[in-house]
Amino acid sequence: MSLIEARGLSRDFFVPKRSTFERTRTQTALAPTDLDVVEGSSVGIIGESGSGKSTLIRLLLGLDRPTAGTVSVDGRTVDAGASAKSLHWLRRETGLVFQDPYASLDPRMSAGQIVAEPLWALDIEGDHRARVREVLAQVGLEPEMAERYPHEFSGGQRQRIALARAIVHRPRILVGDEPLSALDVTVRAQILELLIELRRTTDLTLVLVSHDIGVVQNLCDTVVVMKDGAIVERGTTHDVLLRPQHDYTKALLSAIPVIPSAS
């Protein structure tokens, strides 16, 4: 069963005029696209910068309004033009981890306040303090760290806080928009292991945007390849990465650095 379903989804943007005599033009960020995300699956979306990956994610999450097409989550239509309160049902279903752990956390809020924000914003019932301590431990942080502020943490710890905030309200869908790309290699491996463990121990459906083919290979069952605002190839991770059909996918994979074996 498809938990997320997109049909004919597209997004055009107006291009600013460079002079008063120039005609108004539009640029297509996402061509009409169909996408199904099965409940419990993990989908990796790959492609170069400007390929439409983040635009697609924003539309799926109701953070932007499509030019045409529809998105539904668990059979319910997403209306990006609705009020914030009307979309509380969608925010309860989804959690989002951004690329930059430095920019995504409010420096004026403690880690506990940051993690608890979805609980009070979405009117989640229960003991918020206890839930925050529980989820901090789940992502490998000491519960006592809830009193600290973002500047007191390393980059990897900040991304753990961002991840805790994304799952604190027990969403069914976790979306990562390049969640590992701003981290160094060692920390990236730690967060990758954490995501693998979360997938193993929960029923999260994962949608992951990444430039890192290795991350997608380790985390995702299915791969979607995007170029110039369109999906050019899709399939199981095994098939797409080992037997790519589209020339663009082949070019992406051939660009991955390979360490030559010692002779």
C-alpha cells in the first residue's frame, strides 16, 4: 500500500525580469511527476544539484504549492494552501531532518526545548519532558544534555538533536534532505549507523535525498534518479546501482571515486 502518492506533480517558478521590456518567463523546477512510496519502505532520491530533488520533497511535505498535480498521504489529500493548523495531521505523520545541523537549530533554545517543539506545536498529549529524555537516549545522547544549548555540541551531536526532534512525535514518515552531507566522514558513519538502527527498530518509512550513493546504498530499498526536474530512472537499489539503464545514471555512478587496489 502506498503511504505517499504523487500524481502529475509539477512546479514552475517565475523568472525575475532583467528589464521592463522583457517578457515574463517561467522555469520548470519539477516536470509532471508520479511517485509512490510504500509504507515501511526506504526511498533514496539522487541527482545533481538543481535536478528537482528538494523541490519534490517540499511538495510531498506540503511546504510548497504545486503548479499542478496532487499529493496524498495515507489516502488524504495534501493541500499546501491550507492553514498551518489544518496541516497538523500531516506534520504528525512526518519528520524532517535538514542538511545543516548548525543552521537548523535555534541557538536561543536549549536542546530539550528544540526536541520538545513538535510536541507542543502539534498538541501531542503526554509527559513531554519524559518523552524528550527518552528520544535523546534513543539517538545516543545523555538525557541531561537537554539543558545545554546548540553551541555546546559538536556537529554530530547537533544532527542527533535534529534527528531527535524529527522523531519525537513518533511520525510514520522520516524525510532527510541531505542529512549527512555537512558532517565529516567519522560523524557521517555514526549518524548512518543510527539511521540504520532506527529503521531496524521502528516502522519508519524513509525518504532520503542524498548526493552520496553509498548512503543510499546502505539505507534505501528503492532509488529514484532525477535530472532537470524529471525522474529518469527508478527501481530497486540493487538493480539501479548495479545495472543502470539511463545514461545519466551511468554517468552519476561512473563519477564515484574509486580507490585503486594495491598491486
